[in-house]
Amino acid sequence: MAQKIFIKTFGCQMNEYDSNRIFDSVKKIGFEKTDNYGDANCYNFNTSKIRYTAKEQVDHERVRVKKI
């Protein structure tokens, strides 16, 4: 059974680009992307420290994942 990664991106197009590069890297070691928290073995929240609202959104997402 393949390992699955959940990647959620907050912020600008550069963050989207970075998230795609992260997935490209982990895909090489057998990870598949999932849009479902419950299916994931690994979680990645990609954001920028520059925007405070993005940090708050990530904090809320971490709480959701923690419940799983």
C-alpha cells in the first residue's frame, strides 16, 4: 500500500509552485497525493510567514488534522 501525502497551500502562486515541487520530491519515494485528511500518512501545510492570516489558517488546519 502506497504512502499518501496531503498538501494544503496557503498564499500566493509561488507557494503553489513550492507545493508542487514538494510533491514531485516525495513522489520519487513512493508517495501519492490525496485530498482527504483521513487517507494521508503525511501532512504538509505550505504557507508564507509574511501574511498573518495565512498563519492563522494553518493553525486551524493543524487542529483539524490533530483530531484525526
